[in-house]
Amino acid sequence: MESRQIVSSSARPSLRPFQGRLNLQLVVLTLSFSILLAYLAIESPIFFRATNLINVLNQSAMLTILAVGMAMVMIGGGIDLSLPANMALAGILGSMAMIQTGSVALGCLAMLAAGLAVGTLNGIAVAYFRMIPFVVTLAMMTVCGGFAVWLTNSISIFDQPERFFDIFLARPLGVPIAISVALVAGLGIQVLMGTSRFGREAYAIGTNAKASRISRVPVARTLLGTYLLAGCMAGLAAIVVTARLGSASANVGSDNVVLDVVTACVIGGVSIYGGVGRPLGAMLGAVFVIVLGNVLNLLGISFNLGLVLKGAVIIAFIALDRAFGEER
Amino acid sequence: MTQPQALSMQGVQKAFGNVQAVVAGNLEVRAGQAMALMGANGAGKSTLMNILGGVIGPDAGTILIEGRLVTFSGPRDAAHAGISFVQQELTTFATMSVADNIFIDDFPLRLGRLDRPQMRAEALELMARLGADLDPDRKLEELSTGERQMVEIARAMRRRPRVLIFDEPTSSLSSREKHRLHEVIRQLKQQGVAIVYVTHFVGEIFEICDRVTIMRNGATVADQLIGETSYAEVVRTMLGEVAAAGRLVKEQPIRGPVVLEIADLVLEGRVDHASLELHEGEILGLWGLLGAGRTELARAILGLDGAVEGRIRLRQDGELKPVTADALFAVTAFVTEDRRGEGLLLPFSVAENVLVPNLDALSGRMGRIHGQSLRSLTERLVAQLKIKVSGIHQRVATLSGGNQQKIVFGKWLASKPRILILDEPTRGLDLTAKADILRLAVDLAAAGASILFISSELEELMRVCHRYVIIGERRTTGELPGSATETDLIEALAEPDVRQRGAAA
């Protein structure tokens, strides 16, 4: 009888990786999203025009990429508050390199490398020196932000080579490159976290670091990996956002973006306690945050009241997580 | 006998669900006397003390304090009746002053503000009673562990308790601090306080206690004058009749080559000095009481608590060679005593728990996981170990203890470990599951694995071990052959203590 049950279970198509079972947050997010869209359908049918939808997604690209990076870190049990500041700094450094050398490729590589470098510093501090992620990345946020302002004197850098914009503002088949980049990055990270060794290790560490250590998981190396890759995502977001805004400036990494990134992850079902959630959920959460922003705009609700709302949403979702989360 | 007992608990019973934690708890302490309360894990000591502290209510039985019948509906009642605890875990606040710590649960107020002069005066008076001289204004973080404990005792003494309970007070103290504590207890006795001293360290009770009460399987089985008993007798009473259940292995020593050699291992604060040799195909029992440093030694060998001093050599390519902690861990399976906290990832499925320690073998290039191999491996382990699961995707949190433990074994077996360290592998399991796990260990050794087996249950050790290494007070103190009798093993525990006292005298 036992063996028959086993056979029947192995008949399933593939081994379902652990990503947290009942994910109430995702259900609630889907519901809220539907309500939001229904409201838009009545109040502002224009929203559903293809051009506008593409526009919204284009707007979401930066946040989506950052959220995917954050999701990775949060799954491993950490948090990276420096992502937006890291992105701003990477955009500035990369733009300077691009303008200096005239090479678009070199400029983009510089953005990725800058993001990676900051992520690596975070990772080393957290994984090898066992510092508290919240504090380390908060400090790193200040370091990056301060450095970015110091470098630019708060002046935007405009004169990137035309070719840069030609490439990253292209719309093959009517779809902006930024959307494709975000999609590829998000799906890539989803596959990495969902099916690879690295992903399993990150989920294991986020669930129970002690048990992972006993199970020979290379805890420090894997944690470093999550911060390092998240840093890369900041670099990637820098490319996308610099192209879209037509400039690089310290402002793109403002504190509000940190709030948006955390909101995207938390409402996308990524647990702030670690070990649970999917990068795809965070992507959906990011789009939701942008659409919500649009709706608030439409309703004439002030930006600051919007912040109050977003903050409240985060608290509500963390409460959900606490109430219905799993024993670990 | 004119004076009534300061504390008398009679016929106390308590069940949790259908588990009878205490069936016949009796405890009598006279004023000015120190009573040791001893028992193995699960003997019912903690439950009895929780009842005395008013934390839980008894199902039956009476509690008399100075001859008066009392009932507690909460810890507050117990405190008012004159019961006070000095907890095992220090519950002091590092950034606050000595006086703040003493009065943390009831600050003296004047006009709604803290009455600092009163606190200082009272703190000084309490310190004088304890013969400790600590400035009430010093911050706790500046104090040693022993001094912090004095603060903890002062807090307990503040209500002028009739009965003061010490729960494992010396487990984190240095030996100098231990003597200091004993001095304080002697003073408290002179002041007429009745002391209940809960401990795992048998040696200590001969230094400080007047009587000893021993519990086993929820019942009080002995109440003796300390002068009328001995170390060996106390241990024997605690452990009870060691059932002469059949040995699962022959008692002959294993003559295979030494696989692992530990020499003069030291880890500050955890392992004092440990040496042992583990042969191929051998089950080596690490025999010592709780608190002797068994788990600490196991973790130190694998480098889990930082770098150690001493020599660790592993047989590689036919000879013993020095080995790094990581390289040793790579061929060692570690079944920890904390199954749910460290052994398993509870929200993960059976298959995923098997996967995690075997990622090297089960993932290929680019870290891609071989789902098919994992599935067949997990199914093979489930069948081999007869694990009862609804499928390999069942979450391990929902399994019974025995099946969970089999999964802990299973996840290690897949990597064919040369060495296994089993720390209380049968804890909390029923008899059938216990037997399965012991059988499994024996089969693994027969197949050539070397096992370091840690258990609090002598009976269990005696069924499976080829040889024993004795550990006490964080040091390995000797070894015994597999043919050792129960008496040999129990007396081996007493020896280091006897030696120490001989040296002190």
C-alpha cells in the first residue's frame, strides 16, 4: 500500500520545489489587483488600451528588476535596503564611463560592475562578518546615496551617447526593450531560485540557517551570492532607468523607491522572515505598486497620502505573513 | 520533628493529554536545609517545579507550606506564599544597573517616581545577606556570570522567600564561581531558608546538599540523607533498573583500523580536553551525564562552533592525516539532538530534506537539480527505512517523530558517510521507532561506517556499543570495553569527581 502511494506520487510531472505552500499574500494580491483593474475598467477605460498598458509595464520595469533582486535576498533571510541607492550610483558611474569613453558597452558594463561591487560588499559584511543585514544595507544606502550626490552635485548627467538611447529605447515589435529586459531578468531569477542548487540553498538558509549549516549547506557562500546577484539587478535597473529618463541622477534612488521595492516583495508573497516566496510574485507585486500609483493619481490622492497607504499595505501584509506563515 | 516542613508536596500528579508527566511527586524540605532534586531527562522534575511555582496546576496532590495547605492559581500566588526561583537561564538585563535588575518586577515608587535611595539601600542589604559586595549602581554588562547570578539570587531573595529553588544554577559557572555560589547557599541555609537544588551534576550535591530526592518516570523514588548514599547509588537510582535487553552487537572490540583520531581537543568554554579514537565499523559510546559536554564535543569535532585546538586526523588513502573541519564534515553525518530545530527543514517536503545535504551529488552543471535522481533516491530511502509517508512530497512537519528521525538518517545515508555522529538519536521516540533506529545504527556499522553514539540512556548504549569513552565536566576521562557492566559504567562516572576531591583535600 505504501509503495503504491509512492508510485502514484512520483507520477507527477515534476518535482515541485519548495517555495512556501499556502501563499495567502499572493491570493490577496491577485484579488486586490482584480478590484483595482475592475475599477479602472469603469472609471478609465483608456487604461486598457495597448499603448497605455505597455506604458505602465515600461514604467514598472525598473521596480520589477529591483524587486526581483530584493526577493532573492529576502528568500535567503536578509534584506537589502541599498538597492535603489546602489542603482542610482551605478547609473551615474556608468554614465560617466560612457561619456568619457564614448563606449555604450563599456558604460553598461560599468553600471553592472558598480552594482555588483556594492552587492558584494553587502554580502561579505552579512555572510562573512555576520553583520545585521538591515543595518549594513541601511548604511550602504547612505554611502551610495551620499557618493552619488557628491559625484554629481545633484546635477543630472544628460549627455550619454545617442547610441545608448537608440538601443535601450528601441521597441522591437512595439515592446520596449526595458520590458523585455525586466521579463528576462525576472524569469531568469525565478528559474534560478526555483530549480537550481543555489535556489534550494537560499530557501533552506532562509527557512532555518542552523539546520542548513548542519546539513552542510555552504551558508556564507550562498548568502553572499544572493546579495551579489541583487547588486547586479541594481546595475541592470540602472541601465533601464537611465535610458527611460534620458539622464542619470542621484534622485532615482530616493527613499520612496526603497518603500516600493519592499512593498512589491511583501505583497508579492515574499516573506520578510525568509525562506518563502517567488521572484515572480515580487514582479507581480511591482506592477501592482505602479498601477496603484496610477490609480491614486487618477483619484487625485496626493503623493504623501499615497505613501501612508503604501506603508499601511506593507504592515497589513506582514501581519498576514505572521498570522498564516509556517513553522520553521 | 516538632517544626513542620518548610515545604511538603505530597502525591502530586499531572498529565498532559495522555502523557502522565508526574504520577507520584513527593518533596519535603525543612527550613535551613538544602534538598537536591535529581532525575534523568523526562523524570518529571521540571513539571513538579512548575507546579510548585504556580505555572501549572496539579491534577491531584497537596502542597503544604509550613504546615499550611496552599493552592496556587498563578505564579503570583506562589510568590506570595514564599516560593522563589533562581532560573537556569540568566534573565538579567545587561544595560541596566544591579539595583534596577533586582527590582525589575516591582520597583519601589515615591510620588510615582522610582525611589532610588530606597532601591540602593535595599539592594545593599540584600547583597550583604548574600555576602556579595556589588555596587548597586554598576551595570550588569560589567559583571561576570557569577556576579550576575548573585543579582539574580538577590532578586529572588527580595521577597524573603521561605523556599528558594535553584534550577541548574552552576551549568554556566566557572569552578571558582561555583564555590562562591555554594558559599552563598550555606549562608542562606543558616538564615533558615529552605533550598531546593535542581541539578544534573551528581558531584555537586555532595558538597552542598543535606538530602537528595530522586525522581524517575514521574515518581519520587528516593529521599535520602546525603551521607547515607553515594555517587554511584544516586546515578543508579536516577537511571533505574537497566533492562537487560539483548545486545544488538557482540561485545568484542572492533579491530579495524582507526578512522578518526581526536587528540587533546580543546574549545574554550565548551570542551576542556578530549581525546578518542574511532575504528572502522565501530560503535563508540560517548558516556556521560547530561551537562558533561557530550554535544559540545560532537559539535567541536565538526568545527561547528569555531576553530579548535588539538589534533584531528582522518584516515585518508590508508593512513591517518590531519583534516580540516570542512573536509571531515564532508564525510560525516551528524544527527543532532534537536531534530526539529536542526535536523530538518520542517516546512520542506521529504524529498527536499533529502536533497539539501546531497546537493553535490544531485545537481549538475549550472546548479541544475536532477529531479529524477532525487525522486528515485528519496523513494529508495523511504522504502529502505520503511518510512511511513503519504508521498515524497509530504511536508516533514506533519510526520511522527519516528518517521522524522528516519528522514534525518535517510538524508545522510544517501551520501554514504564514513563517520556518523548520533546525538540522542532516539529522543522522544516510541519503543518500536527506537528499536528501528538502533537496528539501523548497528547495520550501518556492520557495513563499515564508524559511529560515535551519544545517549543519556545507559540501556540503549549497552545494546549497541563496542566500546565506551567516558566524558565528565567537559573532559574525556577514560574508556571501557564493550563488556563493561552497568556498575562499571556508573562507577566510571564517579571517578573523575572522586579524583578531583582527592586533589582538593
